[in-house]
Amino acid sequence: MVRRTVARQCTLCEAHCGIVVTVDDGRVTGIEGDPDDVLSHGYVCPKATALADLHTDPERLRHPIRKVGDGWEQISWKEAFELVGSSLRRIRRESGKDAIGMYLGNPAAHSPSVIWGVALRAALLTRRFWSASSVDQFPQEFAAKRMFGANGVLPVADIDRTDRLVIMGANPAVSNGSLTTMPDARRRIKAVRERGGTVVVIDPRRTETARIADEHVAVKPGGDPFLLAGMLHVLLADGLEPTPHLAKRLDGWAQVASLLDDCTPERMAPRAGVEPEVIARLAREHTAASRALVYARIGVCQHVTGTLTHWLVNVVNAMTGNLDRAGGQMFPKPPIDITKLTKGIDMPYGNWTDRKGKHKAFRWELPVAGMADDIGEPGDDRVRALVTYAGNPVLSSANAGRLDEALASLDFYVAVDMYVTETTRHADVILPPVSQLEREEYDFVFPMFSVRNNARYNARVFEPPSDGLEDWEILARLTVEVSPLPARGLVGPIAAWTAQQLSPMRMSALGVAAGPWGVLRRGPRGLTMRKIRTANGGIDLGPLEPRLDELIATDDGKVRLAPPDIVAEMQRVLAEHVEEPDDDFDLRLIGRRHLRSNNSWMHNVESMVKGRDRCTVLMHPADAAGRDLQDCQRVVVTSRVGQIEVPLEVSDEIRLGTVAIPHGWGHDTKGVGWSTAAAHGGANVNLLHDPDNVETFTGNGALNGTWVRVEAAENVAALGA
């Protein structure tokens, strides 16, 4: 037996935990956490073990395929690229550059191949570009743009040094951090408490994170901005003053105080769903802590008030002196400092819209909420061709089934994907990259959001097959194929050869050398890619340090506490009528996730879906009793735009009047190429969300807070619904 081990990272979620892969005679026999990894220190979650199953999955595509009738046929890479290139160029000639659209999925950011994804988008010259960012993070970026002058200046939670951690709309015990990369978040949270600090989770559900916290506050779905407004009112009424290190950096303190003058805990309590005395206590406990921070993520992004909540999170952290200091919100210094490199680039807002004029573009991207209409609505300006990379928007976006129908109307569709999914089943050509274990990579994305500065290399476990291509190679070739090159017969081969030399590893090596830790800046002691490759477990570059001065991109270098458009929106929201339940729809729906699931792309691995059904609707016992419903009963969940059937899970971990269903399910669609996922199909919760119900500024999908009703399935069937 020939045994070898390879140290690398699991790239299935943002944590990128270090792993050690054991290979015996060419077969993976073990995947364990790497104790030498400088960030994860041996932690690994169950998803990492699925890398071996993904690698060997017989249903994973290994060759390009082309749609033929209702089936598929294998074709060569040469045929595939020629077909894709000629089809896309023809459609652009006939209908213009905006007749081609592109969608970039969440997994794209987990690989440095995203460089070539961006290059492909640029080569297409289209305004019809969408990504998963408008499903889960646009409001956070928009708040950063308005406050710090650049959407990429996103502060992270310095969890390892804080004394008080308040978590809103996030479940890091399951996610291990999002836009705050914190592998083994459970250990880090427990460490806060062990050193005498406190952890508070504000969420309608008593999440896995809440179970290990000091306190759980069951806020109403969408009540977060009102809770924060009430807290700030208390602090300002108590005489809160700017801390010395930020006093000259904060602009708009008086405007915030004026805006929140009437936001007493008593006024905010009904809208937050939290008692006034709790709001006041949370505020005063926050300022009493020597180092404190509020961390919020997807759960609050996916509300119509997403930008308002993230703005108020930043305001609380800044006004309590917990911005840009240890234990508060801080800014990493990654080896390739993209945040600093791009802070001066103007990321426009509203410079174009979707076809209906409803959704504004933000940082040259349209919200996916309008994708179905841009493709499916008749007209000369419709999107006729589509390119997708590593995404499944049919399941991941609010679409009420409209996107699935729209994709069937495309003249041509090419997908870069490992599977025939609910989305890619509509493709004319699918171009599959090699598996994760066959790629050599250097992650430059998530060090931008890491809770500790670091540099880590990702070694191959297996050499890719001779006829296999990595993501970046596919995207580079597509970039050349769609580029408006003159004399294509002559220039095309030269461009293709040039692109082949520009691998992400080569570009990353240059970026590291020229970066803030690099050899070109720090001399012989500086970082090089060679040093990173050979470092066991990566290189620890130390804790986060203050760097707001070098990152802030506002005209006068000040943090804008009171951006005019956000203040105006807050005034409107505070004055608006509060929506209440009615006889038809009396429950608020929120999302939830599981440790073994990662959106929709882990469900074809048996070890990740075995056991109890996890696609259930979670309901409070009193709500179940009031509807004469029982645990495990099949129920129908209905909204104003859709209806799904799922099992009921009764638990007191969910707030009264609220239900929760996980996303990423709904795999029983005809033509999907993953049998294990189909056998555990579940239901697509996003069929219940109205794609026209979006976050105010960015068009981010409002996938939390939808009004629904829940009934016994047999009763709905009897009514003929």
C-alpha cells in the first residue's frame, strides 16, 4: 500500500478550514482537521469529509456535454468552445451586447478562478450581470459604501479579543462566519465567555449559536433596526460622547441623535418585539464592556430594511468607540490587499437599471430579483443568451418559479458547472471543471475578511486528468472566445496562449510579492508564494491592527454616520404603518441553515443528507396547537405567490408567530442529474418569496419576513388547492 498525506483547505464554505487528506493507493481514505493550520487549528466540520465523495461522485460531470433533444451527449473541449464562442458572438452581432447575460454563483468566490470570472464578464461588455451577492450581501456593501466611501471597506468582528459579542441575523456556530471568516466559531464564542465576556444572540430562533451564548433575545422578524434604534436612543440620552481615537473621524453625530430622538425603548419595543427594559439593558451593558461589538449578517440582509440594519450596526460600533480598535470592528490586512487597491474605484449606483426600470445597478451589477423578467419578458431587448458560473439561482433566489420558466426561453445557455442542476438543466452546453481535490489554489478572497491576518496555500491532492480543465482555464478560454478580437483566426490563438499563462497562481504570486507583507515591500523577510507554499499550516501574520486611516475613501476621510438617503429612509420606515398578520397570512417566515448543508450543492452526497429530514417547517408548539397540527405531520405552507409541502417540526426554539424553513432544497425536478439529491428532494422555500419584495436600496432579495399560512396537507388537498 502506498500512503501519502496532503495538507490543504476545505473550500466548501467561507471558513476554508485546514485539512489533512490521506490517500491510500490513489483513493482518499481519510480527511481530518489540520492541527497546524494557523487559522482553524485542527477544527473541521462534517462538510469537509464530503470532498472525497464529491471527487468520486459518478454523477459529477467530467467532460463537456451538449443538449440533444431531451438528453445530453459528450463532446470534446474543442467542439464545446467553438460552439459556445460562435453562438455567443452571433447573438451579440444580431441583438447587441446586452442580449447576453451572466450569473456568478456563490462558490465562485471560494476559488481564485473568480479572477477569470470577472475577466469574462468584462469581455462580454454586458450590463446584464447578476450574482449571489444580491441574495445575501448587497445591503452590507451599500452601507459600507455610504459610510466609508467604498463598498469593499467591510469591517469584520474581532471576536478573539472582544469582551462582549452581540450577534444579529447570523449563526456562526453553523456557518463558521460570513464576511467575518472565523473557523471553529463555537470555540471562539466559548472563549469570549471563558475570559469573562458575554455573548448575546438576537434572532427570532434560538439557533445553535444562541444555545452556547449567555443570552438569546427573540426579536421579531425584521425588528432589528428598531431594536438598534432604541439602544442608540438610550446611549445618547445617557450622554454618550465620541471616544478620543474616533472623535475627529465621525461626521453626523448630531444628525443621528436628532433622528433617534423619539426612538425610545417604549416606542421601539412593539416593532422590535423586545421589551423596553431589555432594549435599555442591552444598550447599557454594551457601553459597560471595555471592548464590545455587534456582528450582523445574512439574516438581516434578507429583509427590506437590510441596509438600515447594517448601517445601524456600524453606527453602534462607531459611536461606542468600537470601530477600528481591538475587540471591536476591524479591518484585516491580507497579503493581497484588494480592499486598499480598489477603494478609489468608484462603484456606481443606479447608472443603469433592469429592463423594467425597477432595480438599480450597484457596483456594475443588477439584483438577481429582476433576472427572470430580463430573460423571460418578450421584447427586442430581452436577454437571449446566458453564461452561468457555479450557481443555482433557480433554487437560491426568490423567483416564484418565474426564473425556471424564463431559462427555458433562452436561445443559448452555457454553464460552467460540475452537475446538471435545477438551473443548468436548461443549458445547451455544460463545461465541467475538475474536482476541488484536483486544483492548486491560493485563496486571496477570504483573508480580506479573516479574524486574523494569514496566508495559506492549497495543494492538489490529485493531478487532474489529462483532458480535465480547472475553472480558470475554462473561464479564460471563454473570455478569449467572446472577446471582440480583430482577425480572430490570427489573434485568437495568440490570445488563448497568453490567457493560459495568466493562471491565478501566477497572478497571486505577483500580488503577494507586491502586497503589504510582500518581499517587494519588506525586503528579504517579506512574503513570497514560495514561502507560503512551504509553510506547514500556512503563515500567521498576527492579529488585526487599526487601519481605518488608510482604507477610508470618503472625500474628507471621515466616517459618515448619517448618509442623507439612509437617514431619509429611516425616517420613512419609522413613520410607516406596521404590517400586521391577517386571517389569510398570519405567520412570518424566516430561513435557517444546517451544518451539513451548503446552499443547494451538498445534497448529492449521501453522508450529508442521511438521517432525519432537514427540509422541515419549524413552528412554535402554541402555533401548532392553535392549528391542530402535530409534529412530523405533512403541511402546506402558502404565501401570496406560492405554495410548498413539507413536514412539520414543532419546537419552542422558534418565536411565537414565526416559522422557519431552510433554503437550497427542491431537487425533485425532471431532468436534474443528481439522484441522491432527488431522493431527498425537499421543497424550494424560495417559491414562497415574492421577487418584487426586495431591500429598498439594492434590490437584495427579501427572503426573510414573508407572510405565510400553514395548514394540514390533507385539508388543503380536500379544498382542491
